[in-house]
Amino acid sequence: MCVLIGLVLLVGGTLTALLAYGVFGTGRAQRPLLDPVVVDTFRAHPTPSRIIAIAAGLLIVVFGLVWAARSVRPERRPDLILDTAPDTAIVITAPAAAEAVAGQAATLPGVARARARLVGDDRTPALRLTLWLSDDADLAQVLRDLDEQVLTGARASLGVDELPVAVRVELETPGGAGRRVE
């Protein structure tokens, strides 16, 4: 959605620049935005013009409310079905998978504690991982160990070839509250 808005603004800016440079004719930038014929049509038919303007405004408001509601909705936490049989199914719940990954990540050298969330849908899950590192941790080594030891096993256990991971790294402080590293 942001890409669409960005493209509309880019096209509008480009058209404005072309208008200012005289590509659409000389003196066009000094003329009114709406052609006088269009303005006369609006004045001749005020009721339909108002109805169309109100409907367009309401449509924009509804679109904005739907967009805002979708933006603040929490991410889905999928349960993964590994094997199905006529009588049974093997299901890994999202909290169980996340807890297992966080538990393994917390055992890595340099990691003081870890938290994980499995998000997305059951066909394409993703992982949100927060690591709190001790002061003596080597970040590059922690990330290598995370990929080689934890994430490889998680992909195999969950039965997925790809598992996108967003890692948030914070520094552990003596009081327990972390400092974010950007």
C-alpha cells in the first residue's frame, strides 16, 4: 500500500515538474487547475457534484479506517501441521515452536536470554526473535551460531525449506532491562 501511495506521489510530482517547465504548453502553470468548462459544469449541476464529492470523501474515509485497522491488527501465530493421517494429525503450536527456538537460542554463548514468536501463516511461517546479549558477546559469532545451530534445526523440525527470521538485538544490563542496539 505504501508503494502505491509513493508511486502516486511520484507521478504527481513529476507531472507538476513537467508543468512548471512548460512541457504541457507555455503559460499553462499560470492557468487555473480546473478548466473553466469543468467549473461551469459543477456550477450548473450543484446537487450531483456535491453527492459525488461526499461519496468520494466517504469512500476515502472508509478506506483509511480499514487500512488503519489492518495496520494495528496483531500478526497471526500459525499452528503448523506436520503430518496428517485419516485418524490423526501432528500439530506444532506456534507458542511451542517459539519457546523451543528461544530456549535453544538462549543457550548460545554470549546470549543472556531470548524470546521468539512464530508469525505468518501455516504455509509460510516467519520467526521474530529478540536476543539479549551479554557485554562480552561477539555479535557476528552469535548470529553465525544462531543460523548454524538453532535456525537450521528449526527449519528441519518445522518441515519448511525457508524460515524468514527478523532478529532484534539488545544489550543486557545488570538490572534486567535491555538496551536496544541499532
